[in-house]
Amino acid sequence: MANVTIVTAFLLLGFSEVQELQLVHAMLFLLVYLAALVGNLLIVTITNLGWRLHTPMYFFLRHLSVLDLCLISITVPKSIHNSLINNRSISFLGCVLQVFFALSSVFTELVILTVMSYNRYVAISHPLHYEVVMNRGACVKMTTASWLSWVLSAELHTASTFSFSFFGSNVVGQFFCDIPQLLTISCSPDLLSEVVPICVNVAFDFCCFIGIIVSYIHIMATVLRMPATEGWNKTFSTCLPHLIIITISLSTGFFAYLKAPLDSPSVMDLLLSMFYTVVPPTLKPLIYSLRNRDLKVTMGKFLKGKFCTREKSLHISHLA
């Protein structure tokens, strides 16, 4: 029998072997992470404190920002830390946690985005039924179902992936622990128990994407029938950036999970993975805040220090 070494830790792929370039990567990732952190935390804070923003759209947006914070916080800080100390290792438990939280965040976020597109469709195409269809109870149920279903799915995926044997190579061809790269270095002969669920989830994600596209098509068709040109510009300027971000993140994610694994990962694989783990959490706060008048006004009051007093007085008068 040949001696084998059980893997107790993994080595993540770095963006460069040169120490100076690693420091540059760490600084760039730190700036991106801070931008995503500040942007998403601002949205969560503003939508919580502003009573005018206690509507279904901002309720879902708040959950979306929490998911973005979770996704970028589970992947980017570890990569920054490894670049700063010139060490690519991650513990077995750390790798398990990365896989679980990354999958939970990505899957739940896609369902929330689908629900948000449906919310916009009802608001624009069926405004008279909006308060009945999108009442608070329905919003809470849809959000809870999104979180629970995909957390359970991520738990099953994670347990299935790490039930395989890992011995010999422990180099993960990615800057974070991701299932396709882990399956590549797995020594288990039968990978169908994990490949089949991946294909099922990809199919479900594609169905969500189709649902989002159909919702936006109905929204645009409804807006085009309206006489006011201002409404057209507002809707298109809001919907198109959302669709672009969703398309980029989903297309790169599909490509990463469905393409044939390579023995030697390329820099292109690293760059593609950034488009579904780093770019969306950073750009979404800009898209949702800069193109939303209510959010900009409330955020302006908050940053000027006039928010709490003004909102409190308005809330008291509203209750009275």
C-alpha cells in the first residue's frame, strides 16, 4: 500500500507569486471590500431607520444588502490576509465555511432578485392589486422561504462535497474555496452525487433568470404603453443596470460551474470568479442608491446629521 497524506488544510491560488504584486492585490481588494462594506451597510441602516422606506421594495433590498455583505466578507478578507502575510493556506474548517456561506449567499440572493423583479412587475403592471398581493405577510413568507430553502440546499452541497476523500494535492485553483475546484482535486471515483445537484441548481438558477427577464419584459411593455416619456426614461435607467449586473454575475457563474475543469487554472479563471463574488456586492449599492430618489434624499439627511430628528418628528405626526 502506498503512503497517502490526508489533507487537513488547503492552499488557495494567488493572483501573483511576486510579493510586491501581492501587496498591490491586497490594497485593491481592501479598497473594493471597504466600498462594498460601506455601501451595503448604509443601505441596511437607511432602510431600517427611514419609515418612508418601509415598503416591500426596500424590505427586499435590505435583505439583498445583507447577502452581499455575507458573500464578499466570506471570500475577500481571507484573500487580503493571505496576500499580506504571503501565505496561501486555509484550514479545512475555514474552507467548509467558505463553501457553505458563499453558496447560501449566492443562491438566496438570486431568489431575492427574482422576488424583487416580481414586486416591480406587480407595482407597475397591476398597481391596484399591489397592496393586496405584496402585503407584509407575503413579503416575510417569500423572504423566509428564500433563506431557508437555499441554506438547506447549501448545507447539502457542502456536506456532499466534503464527504469525498482529499489526499495528495491540496491546491485549490481559486482565490477562495469553490466546489468545481474542490471536485477537481477530490480523490473519490464517483462524483455524480455532487455533479447532479450542481446541474439541478444551475437549471433552477437559469429558471430564476428567465423569470427575471420575463418580469422586466412585462414591465417595459407596460411602461411603453404609458403616454409620459419621463416614466420610460426612469424605468429603463433603473431596469437596465439591474439586468446587466444580474447577467454578468449569472453568466460567469454558469461558465465557472459548467466548464470542463483544468489541471492548471489560469488567471482568467480568477478574473471570472470575481464577476460573481466581488463585482456584484460592490456595484449594487451604487446602482440601487444613485438611481433611487427616495434613498438618496434619506441618505442625504442621514449623512448631514438631520435624519434622526426629522424622521422622528415625521413618524410621530404620521402616527397622530
